[in-house]
Amino acid sequence: MSSPMVPLLALLASTFVLAANASNVTCSGTGMNWYTNFVGESPCRTYERLRQICNPAFQVGVMRTNTPPDVCDEQLADCCCNSIAFALAMLCLNCQQNIGTSSGYDAGNFVHDHVVHA
Ligand SMILES: *[C@@H]1O[C@H](CO)[C@@H](O)[C@H](O)[C@H]1NC(C)=O
């Protein structure tokens, strides 16, 4: 005798995993842990909050792997058209793609100097 609950639970569990992976502000690996541990949130979340100063509805999308990683098409461009927003978008790209700080799209030193120690 098999319980009808088992497939239902399996379905719920897999839906939850898919939903958890779908967030664009969650890092896909541990490469950005230095940032997340230090700042207390992922670089994508910092980037999102920065952009939300100008556009409260802004949500982080999937960063593009050819730079610039994100478009700045706001009416009020002050929040995305600056070097800190660019560096955060680069870190967010690293976070989504799970690339470490010393390889790939490296804006880590810039943000470390200008944001973390600001
Ligand atoms: C992630 O961003 C893409 C667009 O780049 C969007 O279609 C998708 O809905 C976003 N996912 C979440 C969970 O916000």
C-alpha cells in the first residue's frame, strides 16, 4: 500500500528547490562568500538596494557575461550610471555565475576599496 502523500511531498520539495534557485540575488556558489560574510548580504542584493534608491521597483535580473553586466535605462540614472553601481553589477555577475574573486570578471578590489571601506 502506498500513501498518496509521498508524491505530493516530493513535488512540493522540488518546487521549493526550484524557487530557491531562481532568485537572482542569491549567489550560486561560495566564491562571493567573502563579500556576503563581510557585508551581510550578497553583492546582487547590495546592487538591488542601490538601484532601488532611484527606482523602488527595481529587481536584479540575470547579469550579462559581456560587460557591462546590466543596463542603466532608468529615467533617474544617478543610481546605476556610476562606477560603484558598475562594480557591484560585476560582483553580482560573479555571484550568479559562481566565479571567484581573482579570476573572471574582477571588480572585487574596486568595491573592497570604495564600498566596503567607505
Ligand atoms: C531573474 O531575472 C530574469 C530577467 O533577467 C527574470 O526573468 C526572472 O524572473 C528573475 N527571477 C527572479 C526570481 O526574480
